Amino acid sequence: MIYFNRISFCLFLLLLFFASCEEKVSDAKLEPEQPRIYPDYIGVTVPVNIAPLCFCMADEDALLIDAVITDSHGNNLHCQGEESVDFDLDDWHALLAQNCGDSLLVTVSAKYADGWHTYSPFSIYVSPDSIDYGICYRLIEPGYEVWSKMGIYERDLSSFDERALIENTQFEGCVNCHSFNRGNSADMSLHIRGSHGATLLRQNGGPITAYNTKTDQTLGLCVYPYWHPSGRYIAYSTNATSQSFHSADPNRIEVFDTASDLQVYDIDNNELLLSPLLKQDSVYETYPVFSADGKSLYFCAATALPEDSHELDSIRYNLCRIDFDPATGNFGNRIDTIINAEVMQKSISFPRPSYDGRFLCYTLSDYGQFSIWHHEADLYLLDLTTGQSRLMTEANSEDTESFHNWSSNSRWLVLSSRRDDGLYTRPYFCHVDDKGTVSKAFMLPQQNPRRFYRDRFFSFNVPDFIIGPTDFDGRQASRIINNDFRKNFGVRQR
């Protein structure tokens, strides 16, 4: 007991020493404007269980940063740092829990060569709507023709913990197209390209099986997966894809389809369900997603270019829908156009319906379907009860907004954006209430955000929510990938 008390006393002295190292904000010049911080967390709405919003000054001239967060109950949280403020994890979560449904006030002071400056406070609203456990994403260098190291990773949104699920150092090839059933990793699809190509599937938390998804009745391998809410079906597209460089266009590169079709995989019967309406040579069909009730299939469709045409900027995709019967696996007998983007000289990609059936978020760009390289691409919100769409001004930026998906409670969107530097895709989050009111988007928190995002030369590709830690054995998966066995898909016309 005496030994323990001596250790405790030493720890107390150590903490006291570090606390005394903090410099008191004194003789500060009061600035009328709010601080310029990185990332921009001013006026954002955050979930009650989010990791601390650590930040730096937007410039790099500050010698010290001091932040005090206060609430309406008289509680406060103080932090000071040289490069960034790094709030204590437990104290941060305690403060948010005490202010669920209320706002916090943040006062920032920064010390420069001429002394301290204290800025006008800003607010952060703590939403009572929690966010899912984490997100899953691919980290990849933003290249064009080749890839080097990449992997699929998951991040705990309530802390800064990240772990690799699988990396291509464990096999030779590319890993992509990770997909879960409404964030539940018990239903999982993962695509591998290269000499060990396969689609890895897991259903109901069972064993992983490697499939060959190419058949003699389909165009190519299955990509862009989306799970049916029942877990029995997965919608896929199959795409013959090419890319070309622009000679004088800020979008740099265009990735485009020369052919594409849709199909639905029936896991129980190991069959691809095909419909002639979804594999027309005159139409490019892509990005299939099931409606919240599982009775419809939304997708993007464009009129195919003539074989000798190179007018890629004339390819424009509309948002379409076809009925789907989950009991029989049958498709409807007609395709409905939900949004005719072509008449607006625009193109739709990445439709994503909210899981409560209320909204559908999509990306709108000038042309094509690979909007990640389009700086003009923005997010729009379709109200499925009224059929009206609106620009998500609050969440958009002056640069690319692209892939996105909903949290399991349909109150949060994770979205891919290049607003930070125009080159690297990073994940942002925004709140969407039941009336369609959208909050300002905020960047995925990091402990030292400038150092983290500046030193990590990877894009966050296809970020998607997960409701809990992914029970995924990367070593077992790599053994399956490196094994030659692949189970084949059957085919049935519907």
C-alpha cells in the first residue's frame, strides 16, 4: 500500500508539473472575428459520441494555441498546445454527454510573435442523434494507372483508433469495393483484382467464400455491390471501364464505361438474376442500390455512345428505378426515370437512399459517372415523399463532393470531399434531420490534424459506416485469396 501511494504521489507531481507548463493567456488583443482554424469546426453539429475535435490554427505562425470550451451549466474544458489542441478523450465525452441537445461555446486564443490574440467565440451543437461505431474505407494513393500499397481499414469514430482489415502486402493485387448490409459487417462483400482476383462474400457472420463472378452470360466481373436489407441479395453492376487524360481540363482524368449492365445475386441459390431491361447494349447501367423496403432497385443509366464516338462530355446519367420482388427475385416490367438529369445537361452518380426510406442522396456533376475527379460535383438530396430535390449547400464546398452513405439511423451522412487541397479525398460528416435540414459538414477528427493529413499521402476511398468492430480475419482472408479455389456463380433470367 505504501508503494502504491508513492507511485500515486509521483504521478500527481508529474501531472502538476505538466499543468504548470501551460502558459497563461495574458494581455491578449481581443479580435472581433472568429478564429481561422484547421479543420473548420466553427458552427458544426456533431454527434454526442464523436471523437474530440482537435484543431490547429489555419496559419502555421502560431506559437501556442489555447482553447476553452464552456457550456450553459458552468462546466468547461481547457486545452493548450503548440501545434494543435488535443482534448482529453474522457473529459471530452463527459462534456458532450452533459450537453446532448445543447450548444457548447469555444473560445480560442493564439500566441504569435507579437503576443496573445483572443478571438470571438464560436459554437458547436451536440446532436442527440448518435453516430455509428465507425467507418470503413480504403486508403489509396491518388494515382491513375497503377497502385502500390493499399488496404481496407476501419476507424472508431469515438476515438482515434484505426486498424487494418486487410492490406495488399498480404497478396499481389488490388483490394476494393467493400460493402456491408446497412453497416453490419456480418454481411460483407469485398472485391480483389489482379492475378488472385475474386469476390469475397460473407453472410450472417459465416465463413468467407471466394467467388468468380464472371459468367458466360454477363459482361464481366461484378462490382459496385449493394446489399438487400434482407441479406439474401446483392445488387451488382458489371462494367467495361476505360480512362483518358484531359489535355486542358482541370478535372485531369476521365474514367468512363464503354459498356455496363446490372444484375442481382441470389446468395441462397447461388444465382445471378438477369433481366433484359437491365442489360441493354444501347444503355450504360451502373451504381445499383436497393430501396429501404427492398422492393425497388435504383440505378444510374445513360444512353450509350456510338462505337466511333469520343465525346465523353456528352455521357449523362439519369436516376432510374425498377421494381424488385424479394420473395421471387423477379424484376418489374418497366424502368421509371426518377430524375432526368440529361435535360439539365447534368449527370447523376452514387445514389444512396436513407435506410428509413425518407431521402435519397446523390452526386450531380456535368457529365459522366466517375465524379470523384470532377471538381464541380456536388451532393443533392431527393425527398422521396415529395419527389423534390435540392442542393445540399450546407454540406457542399467549392471542390469535389463524391461518394457518400448513410448511418444506420439515417441521421448522418459520411461524404468524400476534396475541399481540403483539391487532390486528396477525405471523409466529412453532416447531420440530416427528418425534415431534410442539413448541417455544415465537418472533417474526420484527428489528434493533430495538420500533421496527420499533411504527412499521410493517401485518399480515403469509399468511406462507409459500420455499426460495430468488423470481425474480419485478414490473415485468413489472405490465405483464401492466395488459394486458387473460386466458387462460380450460376445464372437465371428473370
